[in-house]
Amino acid sequence: MEAAAKPVRSANAPTEETVLKVTHYTDRLFAFRITRPPTFRFRSGEFVMIGLEGENGKPLLRAYSIASPSWDEELEFFSIKVPDGPLTSRLQSIKPGDKVLLGRKSVGTLVHDALTPGKRLYLFSTGTGVAPFASVIRDPETYERFEQIILTQTCREVGELKYAQDLVASLKDDPLVGEHVGRLIHYTTVTREPWPNQNRITTCIETGQLFTDIGVPPLNPETDRVMICGSLDMLNDTKALVEKAGLIEGSNASPAQFVVEKAFVG
């Protein structure tokens, strides 16, 4: 008697990758690294579908920004933990050696190609919205295109800043961008615990505190370019402030002065 044939996956089906490392930062946030297929290409700042096999045999996938730069031989992701989330309730328990599913195509608007040339690049983020910018600040092209990079992250709790803090601290030893770290500013705010700055980033932009603190002029469409990723409210509020400053929204098809990742809420 012949064995039943295994179902044939289409050419566009996710690949099965191996978990290499998992780091838990808080009871809400964790990062993980997986193997990268030799054929997988992406631009720093893009996202891809990540997931696990579902109980019914169908893949359970959701969009995740790729936190590693495009040159990295591995793929890194920074995730929230949702106790009753269909995917993250299971994904948060992965260990090195486990398998995860990786989509074959990356997309996204938080890429250099969607912006016109400028002097200063702002990366505004909340929570896990910092993930695509973890990729961007490790890409040598970022420092070729801009004289100064300002990465901001607003979180509810101090512990939620650690992923980006550790990453920024490690850049001084990075063989590709280490010489440029003096041009990167990391500006953090926390809203629910004691911290030097307890304002939302939108408040810091609106009042001018951000620009005073880092010693630069207010947003200017002539010199400044902006990428925004985070919670829905933050996206809408920050976009409104950036537009008020005169910046025009861009896209891959029509590069301009700022971009927002609308595909998912980080």
C-alpha cells in the first residue's frame, strides 16, 4: 500500500526557518532571531509575514517589521506578547531550535527610496514600532544619505526601552556604522513611570521641547525627512504635526518628505 502523498506547497508559500535566539525584555516584549534563506532579499525598514503552523494545518501569519539590517545573515524581529492573541500567545514561547514560518516577499514604506534627499532624518516610534528603525540605523546607506539621524521612542514603561537602548549602545562596535554613531541621537520618553522625559513624543514636537533638547531647529521641509511607526493614535497625531510643519507624505512610487507605515500597528 502506498503512503499518502504530502500536500505540495505553492512557490509562494512561506519557508520554514529555525529560531536562533530569543530575548525577553518585559512581560509584554521580546525579540527573536531566525535563519535567513539565501534567496530572501529586503530593504532596511520593510516588513514580512511571520508565523506558525495553525492547528488546522494552515499557516497563522501576521506582519512583522524586520529589525535586522538588509546585510545581516540572520533575521531579527521585535514583538509584543498578546496573551489571547492567535499568534503571539504561541510565538512568545518559541525557543532556539524551534521552527517559524517566513513569508517570501518583504514590502513597506519605511525605506530610503520613499524619501527625497535631506539633511536630517527623524525616526518617530512607539513600542515595537522601533523595529523597522532598528534596521534603518544599522544600514550604512542611512549615514550616506543624511548628516544626522534622530531616533525617538515613546513607551509606557522604562523596561520597554531596553531593546533599542542596547542596540544603540552596541553600534559603537558595529564594523559598518560604528564610525557614524556620533551622528545618531536616541531620544526616549516614558509615559507611565518616572523618567527624565515623561511626555509623549507628540507633545515634545508640538511644544518644541524635542528640538530644544537635541539642539536643532524645528521641522523644516527643506532639510528634514521623517519616518513614523507605532500605535494608531501616535501615527495620526504625529502625521498631523509633520504636515503642519509643511512636510509632504511620500511613497515608493512618489518619494517625498515623510512616510508612515500603515500596513499594521506596531
